[in-house]
Amino acid sequence: MTSDPPAETDAPWWVLHVDLDQFLAAVEIRRRPELRGRPVVVGGSGDPTERRKVVQTASYEARAYGVRSGMPLRTAARLCPDAVFLPSDPAAYEAASEEVMATLRIFGVEVEVWGWDEAFLGVRTDDPDRLAADVRRAVTERTGLSCSVGIGDTKLRAKLATGFAKPAGTYQLTRPNWVEVMADRPTEALWGIGRKTARRLGRLGVHTVADLAAADPAMLADRFGPTIGPWLRQLGRGLGGSAVSSAPRLPRSRSRETTYPHDLATRSDVDGRLTALARELAAEVAAGGRPVVRVAVKVRTASFYTRIKARTLPAPSIDGGEIVAAALEVLDRFELDRPVRLLGVRVDFAEQAPPAPPAQPDEPDQPDQADQPDQPSQSADSVEPAEPAQKAEPG
């Protein structure tokens, strides 16, 4: 677990989590001011009749109708027929994000970027609330966007505090008020615990954050492993690293996945599409020069039933042929008795480190569509976090 930074002044060390409000929608509204106050949905090509495209983000006005990220655009249109649907524009979001991060750096603090729309700040100060207010004001004045700021004594608490701060507010979650605020909440409310882990904990009688904080470490270690079990208990107590670093973080994995406009009905078609995905990914791996230690394949059928299987390579490798062969070997372990809606390939790089859970040869079944929403075709980097990130609804 990351240790706190060394003291350079007498002021206490604080972690601030800055999260941009409804980021993608806010960027679109910034360049189309006439959309302010209207329900806005961003996703796909902006056509709500487009098959198999999903909502990337929605303005707060659209969320009031039940529109959520990961939801099919067609469903969003039924829930909110008056919404303005806009195409995704990654270049614009990247540029806006750079404006915000540059603004955060003017405060002379450590800035650890966690994506387009969020970052951690690390600072020694006697008045974190004033700094948070200054940050919010500067972001709005310099970029025209708004943000919320969570203040904590660990990254976990700062991240969770932001949820209470939204929209456009500040909230402090620290050791003194942890039990009051979090004890009765479900374990899934914790950053780093998803639905499947929460269900596993529930079967052990661990339903709330207080239950997890008081759980028997030996029992958790037995059920989740000697690293993950104790780490889960630490989450329940709000503990974790508080160091913030502006140094670039290396991705721990890289993936490609595609949702196809028409289901893949034959094995030869599935083999061909997976081979193409794996070759593209292998070429990127070879260009980067970082050895791969594990290859995983994701399959989602037409019924939305999703599984992920993986295998560890005999030795770390950047050989494209070996990566493709491993992906096809993993695919052979699936029972492909239904048409395939989505295929994905992921490679895990060497030099992975806790506290991220180690991948298992067969990762758990994922039959719940809400757990695994369809995503557009993409190439994604996954970065090893100081603590696992979990963000169900952007902004």
C-alpha cells in the first residue's frame, strides 16, 4: 500500500479528487450554448436509431429521465424523446481535458491525472476547503466547465467524497466522519467493489461497509486470497494510499473489443474476427515493446451473456504470432452455441503489482447486461491504479 509523502511543512497532507461535471455533455454545451438546460445525450454518431450504439454520457437534465451511460441509444430515445443526441468527438474532449489539467497545475500541487475528467491533487495545507473552492473557480473561469471536489485523507475517501459533492460542490470525507457517512451503505458504494464482488460478500453475510470493516480478515483471505481479502477489509475502513504523483503511469494492460452490427453466426466468422482483433492488438504491443504475460478473450452472445477467459503465456512475449495463437486457444474454451454480439481481446503486461486483483484463468460469468454494457469499437489502455477505479456514471 502506498505510504504518505514525507512532511515538508507542519501543515497536514490532503488529497483532493477533482471530477468534471457531466464532462462530455458539458464540452458539447460549451460550444453550443443554446443547449444549456436541455437534455443532451452523447454517443455513437448521434443517431438515436443507430443499432448497438450506447450512451457515453448524458446531461443532468437527461439523467432526470433515467438516461444513463452504457444504455442503448434507442432506449435513451424512448425514455427522453426530446433529448438532443450528439455524436462523440474524442478530439474535442481530449483538448478540453488538457485545458483543465493545465489549470490544475497552476496551483503548484501534485496533479495525478486519471482520465479525461478526473485527477487527484496532493497538497499540504491548513485549509483544503479554500483550495477546493479556488480550484472550482479557476476551472470555471479558465475553461467554462464546472467540477466537483472531494477532500480526503486517503485517495479512497477523496474519490468517494466527490460523489457527495456533485454537482459543482465540495465535500470532505475523512476518518472522523467515515463511520457516520459510510457505515450503513452497501459494500458496492465503495470505490473498487463492483456488483460481482458485492454479491460474493453478501453470500458471506457482509452487506454494508460496517460489515466489511468488521469482517474476519482470515475469512476474507480464505475466500478472496491473501492479498485481496485483507485489502477489501481496508476499503471498508476507508484506508489506503494517500500519495499523489504527477509522474506518468504505465498502462498495465491493453485491449480491443468490437460490438458487431450483425451477430456472428458461424465459428469461422468468429475465428476470423477474433484473429483480426488480436493481430491489431499484437501490432500495437510490438510497437510498444512491452512484454505480454497474459492474453484474455471476451465473448458476449446475442442474449447478452458475457464471459471472459484468459491464459498465461509460458514466458513474457511481444511475438504477434504467439499472442494471436493464445487468443484463438482461449476462444476454443468457449461453448459458442449462440450467435456472438461482441468480441474482445486483452493483453496484460509484465510488471503488474498489487493492489489490483490478479487475473484468474476463468474470470466469473457476467450474465447481467447492467454489469457489462456494450461499448463502441475501441482500443483502450488500462492503467494500474493506486487503488482500483470504479465509476458507474461519468460526471
